[in-house]
Amino acid sequence: MDKYLSVCSYIGAMNNTTTKCACPDCKCEVTEGHRVLRDGKEFCGENCASGHAKGDGCCENSCKCHG
């Protein structure tokens, strides 16, 4: 299943489509300039991709997610 998700993520990236960040609390869309791929999932930035390991918020101040 992860290989399928990775392929879909790659195809989506090639088509410049936007997707919702894989972080459960995040409301951001993943954009080309900030896309972080981790374990076959797309995140809006490094903070979401790392599970907010340092307690930092999201890439966008208005979202205020913390994982």
C-alpha cells in the first residue's frame, strides 16, 4: 500500500495538484515549494512531517496545528 501511495504522491506532484497535509490536525494544502514527503505521505512542511517533535506549529501561522 505504501508503494501505491508513493506513486500517487509522485504523480500528483508531477501534475501540480494540491493535496491536504497528512498531519491529522493540519488544515493546510501541500504546495510545490513546501512539500515534504515522508513514509509515502505528503506534508506541508518539516514541522508536520516530523510530528511536531519540537512542539513547533505548522508552516502557516493561521493554521495553529501541533500534531
